[in-house]
Amino acid sequence: LNLINVNEKIDNDRSKIPYLEFSALKKTNLDKLKRTINTHLKN
């Protein structure tokens, strides 16, 4: 949300894309990390 607020000052949609992609990438990596940890805990 903070990144979006910062980008509101820039009237250019392309400026938001890297932040959105980074957020999606971070979430995906976090999900993988959680699955990996759960797998190790079960074994």
C-alpha cells in the first residue's frame, strides 16, 4: 500500500508495474518457503 501511495504522485502506470511484480514475486517465494518449512517439520 505504501508503494502505491508513493506512486500516486507519478502519473504513469508503468511506474507501478515493477513494484507490483516484485510484490507478487515476494509472495510466491514466501509461499514456497512456508511449504518447505512445513515439509521439513513433518519429516
